[in-house]
Amino acid sequence: MYAIYERFVEDLISDWLRLMPDLVPRYSDLGERIQNTYREGIGRLLIDIKKNRFQHLSIEQLVQGLSCGIAGTGNTSYFLMLSYCTSKIYAKKF
């Protein structure tokens, strides 16, 4: 039963994270706690980039997404790394 609930919560959080850039298009409009968590998550991803579950990501994607988000420039909006954020969401609340 717990596994079903856990999966439901992960799906819910994943959907919310996927919608965030549409709901809050500017990174600077995200709350400070979310910005801090996002930056820390990107840093951890850069360390863990060689792990199998992150093989679909590139360093360029991560850096460009964060850079464009912070600067508010470019055609690339910030994006929340779903696979990483959902695995860390329970440990650190926004």
C-alpha cells in the first residue's frame, strides 16, 4: 500500500515540476528556497552526471538551463530536473 502511495506522490510532484516553467516562466520569480534547492540540485547533478540514471543529461544542458534561468536570457528557459528533484524532494522540502 505504501508503494502505491509513494508512486502517486512522485507522479504528482513530477507533474508539478514539469508545469513549473509554464506557471512561473522567470526563474527570478521562483521563491528563494526553490531557487536555492534548484541550484544545489544542479550542483549535485553535475557531480553525479556519470550515473546511469542521468545518462540522458549533458553538462551543457544543465549549465545552460541554470545560466539562462538566472540571467533571464536565451531561448532556453530554466527547467527542473525531474528525475533528480523527485528523488530528493522528501529529504529537503521547498
